[in-house]
Amino acid sequence: MRTLFLSGKAFIQEKYYIVKNHQATIVDIARTLNLSKSTVSRALTGHPNVKAGTREKVLEMAAQMDYQRNQLAISLLTNRTQTVGIIVPEFLSFFFPKVIIGAQNVLAEAGYNVVICHSNESYETEVANTKALLASRVDGLLVSHTKETRNFDHFRVFERKGIPVVFFNRIVEELGGSKVAVDDYGGAFRAVGHLIQTGKRRIAHLAGPDSIQNSRNRLNGYLDALRRYDIPVDPALIISYDLTLDKANIYVNHLLNLPQPPDALFAINDPTAIEALKVIKSRGLRIPQDVAVVGFSDDPVSALIEPGLTTVAQPVDEIGRQAAALLLKQLAADDERPEAETVVLETRLIVRGSTV
Amino acid sequence: MRTLFLSGKAFIQEKYYIVKNHQATIVDIARTLNLSKSTVSRALTGHPNVKAGTREKVLEMAAQMDYQRNQLAISLLTNRTQTVGIIVPEFLSFFFPKVIIGAQNVLAEAGYNVVICHSNESYETEVANTKALLASRVDGLLVSHTKETRNFDHFRVFERKGIPVVFFNRIVEELGGSKVAVDDYGGAFRAVGHLIQTGKRRIAHLAGPDSIQNSRNRLNGYLDALRRYDIPVDPALIISYDLTLDKANIYVNHLLNLPQPPDALFAINDPTAIEALKVIKSRGLRIPQDVAVVGFSDDPVSALIEPGLTTVAQPVDEIGRQAAALLLKQLAADDERPEAETVVLETRLIVRGSTV
DNA sequence: CTGTTAGCGCTTTCAC
DNA sequence: GTGAAAGCGCTAACAG
């Protein structure tokens, strides 16, 4: 039987640990076969200048030794990790997982791995995430920032280092980099228009935090729809909140307790709208006769509950695919980065029992 | 103004790319400050043997240069990446994201990064995932295998290389490595017992694929509950399926079309049960009078729909935390790996309108 | 307290 | 067709 040689460190460790904790390297293969590591490397990477017989022997020995190339060493050498980072603020609702899957499909096809980071809506965590991704030398970044993020310097670092960043869903206008958004303004405008057309006049808006650009756009869509139909804007009916559902519960109750309560509610997203439905039902009010409700995103749950939730659908996995595609475009350019692009995807109103 | 030196490659690249695409290294800092890279390294890592003034200068220059340590180089040197891989078969339902969050919290506290891989219920993808994680030299692995996986050799490689693997949710009994499961058998037994106690006698079971260990355990719990109450087992009422919801729809309809249709259904998981509720309602049958339904996992949606879904709750993020803790235990041991452990967590029946 | 040296695993010239 | 040598960025002996 042929002896299996092991590279440097392992020889020493062998005394204590046996072979178990050593990962085979090209040097191990080279020594066992009496070749140089250059030849082994060539055989493994499919370089043409290797004799067919040699290549076979190398491949066979590699399999026998469970050889697995060390991506760390290659990345260190080539200065490219073939890895893309994705930072999302949460992933318990369907939205971000679906975006991630869309992005991953496109990136995997192009040979990129994906590292997913969960900032948990915390600015601190988000900054830590960017540091970790920088340290692990990702080639690019996809990001949807937290609701707390108001300072974007941690993303500017990527820009300075020439690492492309693509913002999606929660985008940052003042930063360079490509962006993928949906037509939040138009979606909100149509949603509120729909409520008005069904006869509603006191339409409340449970808005998202001002720090998130799509919250602002949806608010503007709401405001312009009211103006379009000459309905006075009542500031008491507009509440901006931090997206934690127990707060939504409090605010919906507050709105319903007003001397002149709303006859409809446009919520920043579906979880908020669903929470509102619960509150409204628990108070014995009829939906949509007493209070109609519209959400945003078309969460799968919206079709399951009763009444079904009218909502503004967004092409969720398309957001991920587009973001990935824009990043790949940046990554493809060897020298000069191509100009950043912004993609805005369409939204679509889905009418269900909560409004008609 | 002081000149900022740049290490080797950058000098050449500078002609073409300017400085933009160069990431500062300790050599850059060392040259700029007229120090050796060892001293810079020591200052940066907080080694005691550095003059306070020197440390300050280094830290300041590092910040000025946007220095970010290269984790690749460190990992190559230390043979540890401080990174743990997690492979999950899907993450559109709440379950796996929540497990991941639980695991991530524990691992982050111990200084580990997490790379999440999505096998998409595909054996091929899962094997590719393990290869990628091996190549990127993760220190450990958390995994819940796909429904297609029947050959586990790709996990045995980790074992051979001394990289600890912890299985959760879908565990593999014949493999070494720690495991985290819930009491699927007991949960199923109690769920079916509950149905029997509410007067049901023809209880169908929409089971998961035989390849998944918890499907088998839940099936056994179902069978033993029937036996315990001397209710004959009718094979026509047991259907094992592949967890794609459109199939669930077909099978539920099939069951309801039987000459002697079931008066209750125990579903392998909540999405299946919710699909069943839809079918049953659409056929004008009353829930639970005509057909009662029980699910498994307590998906948040189960509390939102009408009627609410009776279900077997599992401590989802605890599964993640426990899996991470078991992995850390393996990782902590420098030389000999401690013996693998198996943790079984309790389940709890949550009774809602779909059964009473 | 600081510098010198070696080497982690790999690819890539440059020789032969 | 193959080998020798250099070097990616960093840490850790070993010297002073």
C-alpha cells in the first residue's frame, strides 16, 4: 500500500491528533504521487499542459484523500472571493426570504456564493455586519437597511474600496450604487384611490418610519390621492410608527377611539393591516362596511385570512433577481465600474374582502 | 502632507486603476509610519507589548486608510474561519428562519459568523452546498437535510475531516454528530388522542415523505394513538406526500371523496393543514363538526385564520439555540471531540377552533 | 518594545 | 509536460 504523505504541520500534529484533523492539500497529493504541487494544481484546475495519465492519477488521489480545495488560499491570491453579502433587516415575514431566494438563484448561476446577514432592524448590528463582510472580502453587497439607519457611512466605505453595493426595497437616494425599488408612490396612490371610489372619506394611514424611503413614498401617494379627490388631509389620521406589531395594535385602537373615527385604513404593510383587522373585528365593527383596510406587499397570509386583505402586490422575487443582476453588471466590469442604475418595478392592486 | 504608501501590487495597478481598488494592508500602514508590519499587527490586535503612542498612531492611520483586516489571511494562517454553515431545505415558512435566528444569536455571542445555505429541497443543491462550505473552510455545520436526501456521504466527509456537524429538525439517526429534535412521536400521539377524545373515529393522516425522520415519528405517534384507543388503522386514510401544497389539495379532496370519508385529519405540518382547511371549507363542510383538523408547528398563520388551527407547537427558536449550543460544545474542545449529544425538546398541543 | 523570518495553501510566471 | 520560486495578508516564534 502506498504511503499517504501529509504536509508540514500535520506531521507534527500526527503524534497527538492522528490524521483526523488535517485537511488534505495539494502538497499531500504531490508528495504521494511524486509530483510537484504545480502539476497537481494544473491537473486539478483543468490546465491543458498536463499529461492525461498524470491528470487521472491526481484526480483519483484527490478523491481518495477527500481533497477539497481551500477557497481561502485562492481568494487571498486572486483577491476575489466569489462571494456576495446580503444584509436584510428581518426575515420572519415572507418578503426578505423571497427576495433572497430570487437573488441567490441569479447569483448562483453566475458562480457566486451568498452570505446572508440579519441586521435585526438594529443599526449597530448592521454596522457590525458590514465590518464582517468587509473582513471576509465579499466581492459585492446587496442591502436593505434597518429602520434605525440614518447614517450611511458604513456603506460609503464599500464605495471607496470599489466594492459595488446594490440597495433594494429600502433604498438610499443620497448614496451612489445601483438600486431596485417598486413604485411605492403609485401603489399607495391607487390603493387610496380605490378606497375613495368605494365611498370612503375618512381614510387613516398607519405609516412606516420616516427613516425608510418607501414609507415616505407611500405616504406621498396617500396624500396625493386624497388631494386628487379633494378630500381634506387630517393629520390626526396619519400615524407614523416603528413597525412593531404591538404598537400597531395600540394605534389602531387609538384611531377607532377618535371622536370622528376613520372609515378606512391604509397600512404601510400587510402584517400591520392584518393586526388592524384583528383589532377591528374584536371591537365588533364590520369590515369593510364600518372600516375598510388595505395593506401592502401581498403576504401569502392576506389571501388566507377572513376577510381577505386588499393589498398592493410587489414582484418580490423579481426584486431579488433584479438586484442580483445589477450587482453582476457591476462585478463583470474589470476596470471601470459601469454607471449605477436604478430599477423601479411595478405594483398591482389586489382587491379582496377587506374593501369590497 | 504625509505620503500614503501602498503595498506591492497596488504600485503597479496604480497606473491603471488609481488607488481605488486597493484595500489597505498592514504593510501600507507600516510603511507610512516607518514601522515593521509586526508592530502594526500587534497594535491592531491589542498585544500588550506596544508603546501606547505607537498604538495610537497605528490605530489612527488604520482608520484614515479605511483599513479592514483581511479575515482570509488570518483564517488561512490559523486554520479557523470562525464561521459556521447552516443548510436549510427551505425558508419561506416561518420555521427555518426562526431556527436560524435562534442559532445565530447564540453563535454571534461566541464570535462566530454564520453562512446560510438554501438547499431548496434539492439533493444536488445540498451536496453542492456542502462542497462550498468545505471549500470555504467553515468550522462547523448545522443542517436539516432535504426531503430527497437518502445518501448521507456528503455529511460523512465532515466527520472524517473532524468538522463537527449538528443535525436539527430533520435528523439522521445512522450518522454521528449531535442532534436536536422535538418529541414528534409524543406530539402526534397527543394530537390524535385529542381528536379521539372529541369523538372522532375516522382520522386521516396526511404524512410527510418517508425520507424524513420526523415524518416517520409523527406517523408512529398517530398509529399508536389509534391503537391505544382500539381504533382500527385504515391504510386508505394514510397518505404520505412530498410536501408540495398543490398535492395536499389533491389528496384532501381524494380523502373527502372516499365512500367512507374521514371525520378528522392530522396533517404533517401547518401549511398542509391550512390547505386542508381551505379545501374542506370550499366543499361546504363544517369545521370541526364534519371534519376536524390538526396541524404541526404552530405557524403564526394558524392563529390568524378562521377557524384557528389546532396544532402541535414546537419551541422553534430553542431548536436553533440548542443546535448552536451543541455545536459550540464540539468546537470548544481543542483536541478530542466530546461525545455527540442528542437533545429532544418538548411539544405542546394548542387547541383552537379547528377541533373544538 | 520592535524587527526579522517563516509559512498557512494556492496559482502563476519563468525556466527547462 | 513538469518543476522551482514568488507572493497574496497576516500572525507568531525568535532575536535583539
